[in-house]
Amino acid sequence: MPAPGPARSPIVVLLSALPVLLLAAPALAMTSAEAIEVTRDALVVLLKISLPPMLIGLVIGVGISLLQAVTQIQEQAVQFVPKIVVLFIALIVLLPFMLTTLATFTHEIMDRIISVS
């Protein structure tokens, strides 16, 4: 009876079988056009989610800066606290839109994965 060798972790077993899996299923590879399309879709989702809070923060920051310039109040808390409060409220209001956008993108990615296999 051969002596038992050291236990191999599942990750080592998977990595050792990876070249065989890749050679056995060349049709499952993603083309460069598909990779570009997924990347473009991911960037569009990123912009759709991040742009509204950033624009709100920009508008509030410029408005408070104008108010500080007119009144000559140069206190940092005057600029920081209203911006944080407005962004917090904006995130609460925009959260359903953000979650719907992310869920839709996730479903599209999962559908692509299912259609490949």
C-alpha cells in the first residue's frame, strides 16, 4: 500500500485541472468584441450610478461657496455639514434607482454567462 501523500487543497486540484478545462471547451471563450461590450456596459452603469450624487455634491458645493463669498464667512463647517446632509438625503432618494440599475446589469451579466454555457 503506498504511503498517503500530503492532502491537496481543492484550489490546487482546480488549478491543476484548469488547462484541461480550457482546452476541452474552446467555444466558451469570450471574444474581444464581447469583452469590450461588457466593459462598456459596466462603465455606463458606473456613470449612471455615480453621476447623480456627484452632480448634486458639485451644485451644493458651488452654491455654498457662492454664499460664503457673498457673506465672507469662511468657516469650514458651513460648507461641510450642509453638503453631507444633502448628499445623504440624495442617496436615500436615489437608492431605488441605483439598486434597480445594478440589479438589471447583474441579470444581464448572468444571462450572458448562462447563454455561453
